[in-house]
Amino acid sequence: MPTSPAQPDEKPGTPLVLVSGSGRSGTSSLAGALKRLGLHVPQPEVEASETNPRGFYEPQWVIDFHKRHLKELALFNIDSRPTAVDLVARHVESGVPTAELHEWLSGQLALPESAGEQVVVKDPHAFWFAQVWEQVTAELDVDLRWLTALRHPAEVVGSRDIAYLSSQSDDLRLTKETSNVAGWVHAALLTEQAGRGSRRSFVRYTDLLADWRSALTPVQQHLDLAFNTDLAAPASERGHHPVDDFIEPSMRKSQLTWDDVRTPAWLREMAEGVWELLGVLTRDPHDTDTMRALDAVHEDYDARYAEAVALTFDHTRAESTLAAREARDAQRATLQQLRRDLDAARRSGSADAPAVGGREAAAILRRAVVRRVTRR
């Protein structure tokens, strides 16, 4: 069971703010605001796209690094499986992710544009590799600080899938949206746990859009950051700031509620409970009672997930058997077609028909089958 450490001691070193958490929670808005407030984003950045024209503010190398290792482990960005944590831990034991991050970050810190700067690195996948970030930053005398954007789970889950799933069957909607809510709960619990040993802060996405100065004031205090403006200055004394043009309420395009999401009642209640507990941490990022309550939810989540897996054992086994059978049938059909093509070529005297014996022909057919199947 995770422990609940006290407020971490102050540490010297280059400040590095790691913006993580569930995707579509406002992480890009946070990182973009911090860049305009004077923090340095390692280059090159992921380019803006039609889905996010304002920009992602993610170092390209970091995104590629996390995605590559998650893909190697066959993990999703917000994987709902408790066993995913152990899979990542065993992978980290190889030392490969740590060595790669050490090489990249040390190179970034040595660049002239990084000298004396506060650094911000944003990637919603980072919580999976919290141990790697902690080890590498400690080795390089970097003061790691976690910043988490909070957005209601119904909005996070619904912002991408509601339009697509609205025309699908009730069974498919229930499966997909349940999985997404479970993934949000798991990612939220892991992200909170990841930052317990460091300075950290939490900010609600809605608060950021409503009044970015008020929302970022506690962030500045919790993370001990220097901004290029006085957030506490009276409105009459404020000059126009680039963040004023970057953050606006219209950025909140999805305003969904639980009425828009199909998921079991117990999971909805669990997600809502996690959301409310994380809200407490916006005021006190290391509140002991809140962390203890989140630990209890984490244990409950793991237990319920294990029960769900056990309950669906026959379904999972049947699906696996059917998938294997379909793969064998497809391979057999491909092999039969290749044999027919080879026989036809021989009868027509085609120059492409191999003049080989039975065993050699069988070997050729097997290789051809593998090539066709792997291309699918």
C-alpha cells in the first residue's frame, strides 16, 4: 500500500516542473501558460495540430520516449490494469529507460538556452515513469516538481468518444466508457501517488480558464517558481500579458456530466470521489488525511478490478479461443489460395512457377503465408 509522506524538504538545483496527468485535462494549457510566464520548454516541441491549434508544449523527445516504452509493454496511455504498474517497474529494472532519459536531460541542461532557467516538461504519460524521472533528476541535481491539471472525469472521458459512441450499441458504449472511466481513475491515482516525494501542485482546468492569475497563484507558491509578472497585483495595475491572449473560457469545448456517460454506478461514484479528493489537494498538496483516503480508494479499485477479471474469465477465454481459431482459418485459407495459384502457374507453364520439389514448395508456401499474414 502506498505511504503518505510529509511535505518534502526544500532542495537546491535546477527547477523542473513535470506536467502530467490524464490527457485532455488542460495539461497543454498549463504548460503553455508556464512558457509565457518565463519557463523554458526543451526543444523541439510537438507541433500544433487541428485538434490542438494552440499547441501542445511537449518536448518531442519526451513524448517519443514515453510512447516508445509504453508501446513495447503494450500499455495504453491511461491503462486501467493494476498489473500495468508492475510491468513498467520490471521494464525500468533493465536500466534502459533511465540511461536514455539521463543522456537526454543532461544534454538539455548543458545547452546555453537552459542555463539558469526554470524548465517545464509536459507529457500526460510521465506518471508511468515517475521512478525514472526521480532517479535521473536526483543524479543531475535537478529539483523535480509535479504539476497536475484536474478536469472532471465525465468531461475527460466524453470529450473524445461521445460523438462516436452515440451511434453505437448500448453494449459497446457501456464497455468503452466503463474502460475509459476506469482508466481515468487509475491514472489519477497513480499521478497523485507519483508526486508525493516532491514539491507539487494541483489546479482545476475550469479555474485556470476562468481566472488564470488566481488559479496559478497557489501553483507559484507550492512550486516556488519565479514568474515574469506579479500575479497578486491589483487589476488597476496589471498590464496586458501574453497569457491573456492564450487562455480564455472558450477553450472548454466539452461540458459533459455523468448523464452523458454510461458506466456502472459504483465506478461513477468512485471516480467522483477521487475527483473531490483531488480537489482538496489544490489547497494543500500534501494533506495527510486526503492522501490516506486516496490510498483506500486505490486498494478498493485494485480489488474490484480483480473481481471483474475473475467474473469475466469465461468470456475472456472464449474470445481468445475464437480469435486464435479465426487466425488459423485465415492462415489456412491463404495457404490454400497460394497452392491454387502455384498449381495454376505450373499448368500454364508460367516462368514464375518455381521448379522445386514437394518439400521446397511447402517451405515457399509457408514463407508466403507468413508474409501475407504479417502484412494484414
